[in-house]
Amino acid sequence: MTNPAIVANGLRKSYGDKVVLDGIDLSVPEGTIFSLLGPNGAGKTTAVKILSTLITADAGSGSLHVAGHDLTTEAQAARAAIGVTGQFSAVDGLITGEENMLLMADLHHLSKSEGKRVAAELLERFDLVEAAKKPASTYSGGMKRRLDIAMTLVGSPRIIFLDEPTTGLDPRSRHNMWGIIRELVTDGVTVFLTTQYLEEADELADRIAVLNDGRIAAEGTAEELKRIVPGGHVRLRFSDPAAYQNAVGSLSKATALDDDALSLQIPSDGSQRDLRAVLDQLDAAGIEADELTVHTPDLDDVFFALTDSTTATAGATVPAQPKETVR
């Protein structure tokens, strides 16, 4: 079993009468990417600030541990093990990229020679060597974000908090950032990621928690979360009108989608067992479709369902199930 890098039990935070975090529980294994999703104002950044020791939790909170350190009594030890890249760039635009790196090395009390070595290695790793001598104010958004993360890595943190790291980046820069984040985990780093891009969480995260109204609405892998939203189905398309009409008459659960396109759908959760039952039903009825496609809800569907106050249920736990798509 992988040890937890971050553990929060009953995490609470209020500002006056406004409850931001209402007793959330989190556990993030070492060497994984954990993504916290939620609408604006859900409390994502507040959770990051507490877990990265920038602010304190309310007195009524339970235990909080980061890198094995109790945040109540060992905050300084926890800080030595973490790095934080916030929503807004910490890059100083008045100095060069290299000078930003060396400044960070000084803050980590590295010797001059060690600081230069680490800065040079990270500038090369993040493809910033050519721009290293230029003022950071001349960098593109993607370059500033790469420099931001490079600066975070100067202290060799075991845990990195990335608060919406790709907001405002173009699609190419965003995909490049995804590659950087994957490389961090390959090196054994734990990443706590907040994002508003559902595709980003789907692509990167080992586990995802959806935060809504200060509580965890659901948690699981991307595939597990997709299974809690209804609407999955198997779509059949025919080229022979007679075969289509036979299918409509023989399949009691089928719904005709388009008579002109000769297509219909059968409710399905997308699991192997359910798909096998659909195929057995087709075989028993002697039905052969020209095209069969399994459709399952995506994270957009999950997000809207869980953050809709009329349907969301706090604390939902998702059972693990495999996902399959057959064409």
C-alpha cells in the first residue's frame, strides 16, 4: 500500500457566517495526481492554502497531515517538503528567468554554486535556456507558467500544489504543461491539482474529488465518477430498414432515435457485464447491427450533476468498475 502524502479529516474553514469548507476528508497517496474540482467559490483554493500552510484551518477541524507532518504542530517541517504554484504567477517580470531561479535558490539557502547548478538544470528541463537571460516580462503565458513550476522545484519538494496551473493558456501550452505534470509524478512527486478544466482532470488525475457547497460531493477515478451519472447507452445503427424495424419490435428497452438514420439506443452502464447482456439479447433476437457504439457520460455530465444543488448529494462514494468502449 502506498503511504498517504496528504491526509485531511474534517477540514473546516469559515469566514464569519460564510462556511467555505464544511468538514471535508481527503487522502492522497504518494506519487499520484489528485485533482480537486468544483465551481467558482467552492473552496478549492482555500483547501490548497490550508494544506500548504498559507492559512490555518478552523479550530474545529480534525487532523491534517502533509508529508507525514501534523500541520498544527509541525507546519515548518511540512513546508520543507512542499512546493506551491498558485493561480497567479509568482514570477518577477523585472528580472530575467535565470535571476528568478537564482533568487528562489537563495530563498532555499542553497550555496551559490549549488544554486547555479540547480537553476541551470531546471531551465534546461523546462526548455527555457534560450530565454533565461531575457526579462520574464517578455515571456509568453506558457513560458511564465513553466518558469513558475521550475521555481517551485528548486527546493526538490516531495509534494506540489498546483492551483489552476493552466488557466489562460492556449491548447498547445496546456498540453505541454500536462506533459510536465506527468513527468513530475514519474519522478515520485505527489501532485495536488485544482482545475476548472474537466478534460485536464480526466487526462491527468489518478483520483478526483468534486467539491460543492463546502463538501465533497463525490470522489473516485474519472471512470468511476462517470458511472454515477445516468444516460449511458448502447447505440445501434442499421443500413437495412427491415432489420431496423425488427430491432425496434424485438428490443423492449430500445428507444428509436432517428427513423431516417435507422438508429436506436438501449440503456447501458457501459460495463462488460451489461454489454454482454445486450449482445446476448441481440443474438437471441437474431439482430445484426451495422454499427454498435457504447456511450458513457463524461466529466462534464458528472460536474453538472454533482454541483447542481437540486441533485447533488454530499459524501457520495463511488464503487470501482471498469469502463469499456466498443465500436
